[in-house]
Amino acid sequence: MVDDKQGRDKQADDEKQRQRKRELEEARNRTDEAEPVRDNPGEQLGDLDDALGTHDYPATTEELVETYGDYEIETQGGRKPLSEVLAPTDDQTYGSADDVRSRIQGLIHR
């Protein structure tokens, strides 16, 4: 191809077309992916978020499961009770609601 303005414009246009095709292909490949879980813990934790905020700390995993185990949490795999989300956790002690929220976030984003 000739190295002039018209040739460079043609190359740029061709590259834009290739980029659009790549983006469309990537979008098609992502249609089977699960929806990402929202980053706002309050949205994911629902009523549990408020309950954790009013709980007395320090609190253990066992105590939280006993008190709030039936609360539903939005996870990547659908809604699950807190007891199921915290099941893989050893009995830990949390100093605040933020500590509990962080632990839950870490577990549901695995």
C-alpha cells in the first residue's frame, strides 16, 4: 500500500473495522457469563446489612450464624442464607459490622 494520506486513512479505517469486529465477538462470548454481583454491600446483604449495624460487637461467627443464619444474601450463585455463606469459615471473632461485611464479601466473590 502506498504511504500517503489516503493509504494511512484506509489503514486506520480497516483497523477500526477490525476493532469493532473484536468487540462484537467478545460481547457474544460474554452472553453465557453470570451477571456480576453488585459492589454495594447494602444491596447484596439486604436486611442483614441493617441488622449487622445494630449488633453488639465483638461477635463470633457462631453467634452471627445463630442470630442471623436465615437472612438471605445475594451471591454469584443466587440467594443463599448467611449460615451457608459462612459455613466454610472457622469460628472467628469480628470487631465490627464492617469486619463481618468484609468477610461476607470475600466469601461471596470467590
